[in-house]
Amino acid sequence: MESTCKGHLVKINLKDKKKPRPGLIVTTVIVLLILIIVGFGIRPYIPFLAAQEGPLIGGQGGQRGSARIATVVRVTAVETGTIENNVVINGDVLAMNQVSIFPTVGGRISSTFLQVGDNVNRGTVVAMVDPSRPGQVFMESPVTSTIAGTILSRPVNRGDTVSTQTPILVVGDLSTLVVETFVPERFSNAAQRGLSAKVFLEALPGEAFDAVVDEVSPVLDPVSRTLRISLRFQGPMDQRIRAGMFATVSLITDTREDVPLIPREAAINTQGSWIVFVVDEDNIAWRREIFLGMETERLIEVAYGLEVGDLVVSQGQNFLSDGELVRIVE
């Protein structure tokens, strides 16, 4: 190709013009991709890094100061108290002394004198049995109560034929009620006479009644694999409690008093160890390993690692690091 510039003839050889190298283009694209990936990768940490540097202070140049942003937390002081382990099981309220009354002879019930709920004394005649047969007439035989109490049930009625194995009445002493329940096999060793318990009744919501284990069966039921126990109420008998009520029993298997306690949510399990964050007088949170004792749904006994009066972070600790500044709120 030829061109004329100010009277001079200039030859341009197009073949001598350098073409872009394919390798250079690929390298440039890769570098750009790496820069984009790195840029997006550190993007989430930019606010965090800015926060660590502190807020902008003074001057038109926008220079950063040395102020630190504090993490908002709630704290709880380590206090001594009582902690209990318990087993919650269901049971029934029963009369302490409950007896079935049987006739001394078989025959036909000719009369009954009492209804369910009536009180009887020992030796009171509760029914009459006529042992007469066709062609044979005998005197009626009285049925007497063997204990004093209240008639809980009357399985038979006038005109029924009974034998000496047929219960006429069930009489119970309602002045003293007990709770019967069955403890699962895995907790059977903890069930001992004298063990304290709390009884909650469906008919009296929100109220708890103190009780103590009074009887423990020496053997487990081979079918249900449970241990039968009986609990008696402590203190004067509440007249609102009736036999037959459904009961929920909280059996206290272990009690520890005057031990350091913290809220369960304050402890963090990390790699098999338990830690808490303790706040000092400068509002700095320090990581501290602790060893646990007894545990409940709300509290933890601290066997080692804390002192009474230490302020442990109970809310906000999951976002803390060792030596971090915190701001305590109520």
C-alpha cells in the first residue's frame, strides 16, 4: 500500500503490523476473573474490618480514630443456690387403706343399706345375703364392714347372686391418701424410701404438693419393667384432693445445696469442652473453660472455673471472641 504525505511517497507494509497474541488475551481474562473473585470474597468482611478500625472521627480528611465498637450483651452474676435432678412420671391418687368386703356365705343379695360415698364404721352391717335354696329356707346372713371408712364402690346390687369370693363393697380410709406410681427400670435404683417429691394434680393446676416415698416394691414388674412405689402427702391433708385423681409426680433423685449456678444458655459447648465469657471491670469479655456438675433444664452447677460474683455473658456470647469489648444492657 502506498500513500503520499507532503510530496513524499510512503510505503506501508500491512504484514508487518503486530497481531494480538492469543496467550496474552487468555492471561488477561484469567487475571480479571481472579480480581473479581477476590473482590467478592472479601466484600462481606469490609464492614467488619471497618468496625474494627473504629468510627470516623474529626477532620475533613476522614481519618479513623482508635475507638472500638462494643458488642451488646446481657450478663448474669454467678450465685450459690440449690439444684435438683428429678424424674417425672404419672400416677394415681388412692386411699391408703382400701379393703373389699366379702360375704361369709353364698346366696342372693336380699338388701343393701348404703350407697357409694357413705361413711361406715367397723362392724357396720352393709348388706344381707339370703342363702336359701329351693325347698330349703335359711336365715339371712349379714355382711359387715371390716374397717371404718368411706364406700368407694358397690359392685353388686339387690337381687344379685354372690359367692364368698364376690366383693360386696369396697371401703377405703380417705383420711389418708397416697399416690401410687411406677418408676422405669433405668431410674429404679434412685427410688428409695424417704425420697422427696412434688405432686401435681390435673384438677388443681398450678399447685404443687410435697410428698415423700413411703413404700418401694422389692421387685420389678417383669412385664412392664417398672418398680411400684407409693408416696404419702406431707403436712395436713388437703380436702380438695380426692382418691382417683390423676397425678404427675416429680421425683427428686438428687439435690445439691449452696453450689455455684449459672443459666444453662450461658455455657457454650465447643469441641467437647464447655466455655463461658466472663466480663471484667473494664467491660472486656474473656473466654473461660468450666467444668459442669449437675444440670437441669434451666440451670447448670459449675464444679470448677468460676467464682461467686463473676459476671458471665448469658445473651450475645455466641458472637464474642476472647478479649472483646462489650456493652452490658439490662
